[in-house]
Amino acid sequence: MSNILEIKNLDLFFKAEEKEFQALYDIDLAFEKGKIHAIVGESGCGKTMTAMSIMRLLPKTACIKNGKILYGDKNLLEYKEKQMRELRGNKIALIPQDPMTSLNPLYTIEDQLIESVRAHAKVSRQQALRKIKNVLNLVSIPDIDKKIKSYPHEFSGGMRQRIIIAMALACNADIIIADEPTTALDVTIQKQIMDLLLEIKNELGTTIILISHDLALVSNYADTVTVMYSGKIVEKAESAEFFRNPKHPYSIALLNSLPTAKPSLKLKTITGAPPAISEQICGCKFHPRCDFFEEGLCDKEVPNLEEKSVKHFSACFKF
């Protein structure tokens, strides 16, 4: 299978108080068509900034100084804003953490979905209506004729999330970026949403980029896993290989902190906290929290992301 999207050597900076701080370092990723690709890590590690770079929805203080984002043979960083508006929602769609931020509380679901379809395709209102009913049926919205006349606040969080997914499908998106799509949903609804994304991937061949901090959820659905820490990729591998044989101390610490079915086992925590974007750390950025820290090496030199075994990359001197 070919890659539908590639990020090459991406560097992202933020400006604040006449100073410049680097937020993403040399991000290099390839997303294969028809797969679920998970990007994981603690809050502030760069997951969402990577996704927003793809969508070109960065704050005004942000600046991409190096790299390419290739969709097919086109570099999205060279697109004008008008071209990006045509691409967003049409070919690359975003499912935000809070679906209410993408749904206007003043308009019905019908009006919003029709507007979304007609913004990207030259169709009549009736044609757009038929299309949205089809995709709402696909995401299992019951009693569609009645529900589309409702307003966003009349739906549960899980239903609103389904509507956002339907919006992406109505515009035939090739790629769906799901940014913490199950945040604030109960466990049962989380499974329903993830099962729906899996079904979309399997039946429509849609590529899904899953931004998450929930490794237990990722283990059940992702085809590949990328681990980020402090703006850098520290490990990436096929999902089964990653969970069987992690090759970075941060990944190991994250997996060891997961709850188990044995209540007698005490949860292991990761000491300290991720560094602030303004904090300067020599050597490996994870070394102040690392159980495998080696003085004179880890605090002096920056490890490169290298292939440690087949399709398994890690940025660590110890593996």
C-alpha cells in the first residue's frame, strides 16, 4: 500500500515576548492509506501541534521553518489559504476533542451538514440532504428525519461525535484526524466511537490519524504507533511490535503506568513532568525522568531516531 500523507523533517517554532521557542523537532512520519495511525504521549508533547500543522490551523504566533507535508505529490505548506480551505473537510477532516466547538449551537444539524457538503461540492440542497441522510445512517444516528431538525445541545456527547464523523464522510475525506475523539465520553460510548472509526477504515479505506494519550485504547485499534515527547518522536513501530517490545524508556514508563486487572499491583508513575517549551535541556530531553539515565552520555548528546529492528525506530542510546 502507498502512503497517502507524509511529513518530512518538520520544525515548528512559537514566538513569545520577542523570543522564539521550538515546539516540534524534525518530525518525520508516513501515513499508509487505509490504516489507523496513533500518535501518543503526555499533554504538551506535540501531538496536537503535529495534527494542526497538517491542517494548517496553527496559531498566529506559530511558524513552520523547515520541512514538507506531502499529500500525494503536493506540499501542503506551499498551498495558499484558499486551497487549504478547499482541502479541509473535503480531503482531510478533523474530529476535535470537543465536538461542540465544530457545531454551531444556533443552527440545526441539517443546515450545518448541508452547508458543509455544498461548500465542497456543486450540488443542490436536495442532493446534499440525500447524502447527509446516507452518512448519518452509516454512523448509526436513529430516527434521522427527526434528528436532523434538532440543535447540537439536544444530542449527547457521543451523538455529537458521530455527527462530526458523518460530516467528514459526507465530504468524502481521504484522511480523518481524530484528536482525542473519546475525551469526556464514558467507556461504553468510547468503544462505540472507536468501533465506528474502525468500521469506516475497513469499509471505506479511510486513513485515520488518532491523537491519544490512552495507550489501552490505542492497543486495541491502531495499526502503527508513534510516541512523542517534548516535541520529538522518540519511538515509532507497528502496533503489535510496539506493545510487545517497546524500545524507549519513555514508552516503557507509559506502558508500566497502565492499570492492570490485578489490584494488588501498585501503579508505577513517571517521576517529574514534561519540560516547558522554554526549558533548555542538554542531551536527551527525557533524561531527567529516565530510569536508564547514564551520566556523561544522556545529558550531553542527543540520540538520533534509528531503526533498531525491522520498521521499529527509537531515539535512545540504551537500545
